[in-house]
Amino acid sequence: MATHSFWTQKHSIKLTQWVIKFTSIAILFIFSSAPFSESLLAEKISSDVHVIFSFILMTLYSGGILGLLLMYFLLKLLKNILNNQVFIGDNIHYLRVISWICFLGGLIGLISTFYWILWLPVSFMAIFIGLIIRVIKNILAAAITIKEENDYTI
């Protein structure tokens, strides 16, 4: 007797798409509210805050742009998976771009450690996630090659 589960792969992908969209909205909210945060902090802390806050804004904006790009390519990847287009070259391209976005995020984090050392673990995590995505991309590329060989074999 087959059991039917309410939670399917399609539901999981849809949930992930909604989380990505929510995260994108949160990034845009941070973009729009960050300049106002400086004025609130400046009232409570010394004038050195302006210099440090400028660096923080550069890190947040450059990282946020990468984050939005990452969300865009994740949505494209999930759309293909939802349409049962898993073993296609576009997905390899999307994973490659996602891995490079992670590496760039890690680089931004490394550069930002000159004013705040706590960016160091963030940058290492971004680089590590980029490496994991790269391995997944290579596995998918090998799977596509095997699938194509099997498609041509009768």
C-alpha cells in the first residue's frame, strides 16, 4: 500500500523559493535603512563612528549586491529543477556563477577584516560554501555526461 506524503519535493522547492524571495526583500530593506542607522549610532557614539560606518556600508552594499545576484541565480536553478530540468548545462552555469559569487563574498569579507576582524569567519564560510557548490557543480557536470552517453546508447 502506497502512502502519500503531504510534503513533496515540489512543496520543498516552492518553500525554498519563498524563503529566497523573503531574503531578497530583507536585503533590500537593509539597503534602504542602513544610512538611517548611521545617524542613530552617531548620536550615541563618537565621531569615529562615521569613518567605521562608511566601511561597514561599503561591505554591506557590496555584499548585498552579491546576495541579490545569488538569490537570482538560485531562483533560476530552482525553476529548472521544478520543471524537471535537472541535467542541463544551464544548471552547471548557474552553480558556477553561484560559486564565484560566494568566492567574491569571501574576498569582500577578507578585505573588510582590516576594520573588523569578525568578518574573517564570515569570509571563510563564504569561501567554504563556494567550494561545496563547486564540487556539486562538478558532480552535476559528470552526471550530465553520463546521462548523455546513456541517451545515445540503445
